[in-house]
Amino acid sequence: MGGPRFEPVRAVHAYERVVEQVEEAIESGSLSPGERLPSERELMVQFSVSRSTVREALRVLQARGLVRSRPGDPHGAEVLPFTPAALHKSMTTLARVAELSLAELVQFRMVLDSSAGLLAARLRTDGQLAEMDAAVGRMRAAADHDAFVTEDVAFHDVVARASGNKLIQICTDVVRSIVLGLISEKLAAAPDKGALMRQTIEHHEAVLAAVRAGDGPLAARLTREAMYDYYADYVPAAERPALRALLE
């Protein structure tokens, strides 16, 4: 039989509709940071829903970092300003719920970190350059693998901060934590952690030299190559071309 095919519909709870309307009001600017929503009783009237529905909607909005709410507060929930933490939480949820592959996550990290290196080479301060140098020094002196990883993360954080782009900083932090979480067991079982640590230091020293010289394209290329060398063996062979495409 011809004609259009329709998708099954999803049942929507009343509290989700409340959340959608409040989110739309915040996104459109109708509700600004610092302003308050109506009281629970007034929200019940305006939305024609029960108190439990209003409270569930407020709980969701608070979990998303959009409002600060206290049950029974006569003044209503307060609209919160945007914070990096809210974006961090949203991105983490998206990455996990969307079930992105390890290859996709690593590829995105290669793009983010190389962009950070490119910008850092041109925008870094002397203080940030000293921080990168100190992080590499602490990596060399690390007494164990955990201490090494801590300083490795510190190096990447400084480079991301030196990019001057808060979105790069947040996205880099989120993607790195998810990727490392996915391969933590494999990293722990690596047969020669010493060799891996030495290779990582060499990569960081090369990137640091490029950043110090102000050579953004070189810093970006070296960063992509370092990411590929570090992660490629953990990505299924069939998906590695997606990573190699960033090396060409």
C-alpha cells in the first residue's frame, strides 16, 4: 500500500512540557538570569498540572543547571546564569546517550586539541608557556603512572586555556575524560608503560617547542600525530581511516 509512513509517537509526560516551555523562555530571553519563576502554586495554575508535576519539572531544570529551586519556596525558582559546568554536564550526557564510537570521540579530540595548539602558539602568554614547561618537567619526574597522567592532563589543560577559547577548554575536558574512561582498563594493562610515558613526553616536548616558536600549524600537526600514536591501537582497525584522514 502506497502513501506516507509514520513513525511511532512517544508518550510525553506533563512535566516534560513544563520543562520545554521554561527552557524556551530562558533561551528566548523572556526569562533572564536572576529572575524568578512564579511560585509552585502559580505554576500549577498556569500549566494546569499537579504540584508533583511542577516539582518534577523544577527538579529536571535544576539538574540541567538552569534554575535553583527549593520545594515550597514562596518566591519561586531562580533562573541561573550560564556556567561552563552546565555545558560540561550537557556535553557529557550527549556523548554517552548518543553512544558515540571511540573513533568518533578520538577524532573529535584530535580536532579540538590541534585547534588549541594552533591558537596557543599565537596567543599564549609567557606565564602559560612556563606552566606548560613545568607540567612537562613534572611528567619527567613522576614517580608512578597515576602522577604522570595527572601532569599529562595539566599540560593539555594549559594548552587549551592558552587558546583563549572557553568552548575549546570545556569540550576538550569532556571528550578527554570520556575517552580515557573508555580505555582506562586497556591503559592499565599496557605491557610497557615506561615506553608509553617516554613517547608521550617526547610528543609534548615537540608540541611545546612549536608553541614556544609561535608555529601554530606545526603545533596543530604534531598534536594530531601524537593523538593518533596514542589512541590508534585502541580503535578498531576498520575505523582507523577516520583518524588517519586528519593526518593528511
